[in-house]
Amino acid sequence: MTPARSVTRSAPSSVQADTIASSLLTVQTSGHGFTDLTSEAAKFIAEVHARDGALTLFIRHTSASLTIQENADPSVLVDLTTALSRLAPENAGWTHDTEGPDDMPAHIKTMLTGASLQVPVLSGRLALGTWQAIYLIEHRKRPHQREVVLQFVGSNQ
């Protein structure tokens, strides 16, 4: 392990969590691919007058998932889709195929990428990095209606 050359940390801050606000986001996908949810998450944070705390996003499905990824170069999303397809190909002889050949690979891709995210909220804004965005990943070929629970816990003072 190489020692860090320079590490700095800001002073800790704390707030009294006095707010829990929730909303259900319904997303119509068009099949395989990434849907950017960042602006919807930011709108929710603004609507609940969030100040400092955490936003949790939870997708209520097992064949679609959530991730935080680069939002600057679209080829990143293309390459991520390729990588997931290589990790869980349709033609791998899966036992579970009742809902079609893309269903079991979709479950595996969801397991690899995750069903929930937590994003810090600082001074009323999502604390995402410059090139980060929040995405729903549809792992099935055909369009689906997906539900994402948004929940802010923190202060709105």
C-alpha cells in the first residue's frame, strides 16, 4: 500500500434530522439502457426544501437497477452495457427462462449493480461529483414501467 501524499478533511458538521420525506418516481423505460434520474432527484430535494442529510433511492424491481456513473461521455454508458452483457449473457443456458431469455441475465445484472443508492445532500444540493449522474438501468429488452422510491432524511432548516 502506498502512503497518501496529501490527505485533507474538512471539519465535521452535524445537523438534527427533523425531516423524512418520501416520493414515488415512476419511470417508463424504452428497453435496454440507462435513464438519467439526476434532475428528478434534484427536483425532489428542492420540493422538500432539503438542507443537509441523505437521499436514498430504491428501485422496486429485480430486473432493473440503479447506479451512479459518468454523465459527460455517452460512450461510457455504451461500454458499461457491453460489460454487463458479457458478465451475464443471454445464451448462457440459464435455468430460469419463464419470462424470456433476457430475464435471468437481467436479475444477475441487478445483483451486480444494485437496487439502492444513497447520495449525501449538502446545503440543499445533491453532493454528486462534477461528472456524476444517477441512472436507472433497464436490463430487459422490452419497455417497462419502473418505480423508484425517493426518500430524504435530514434537515430542512
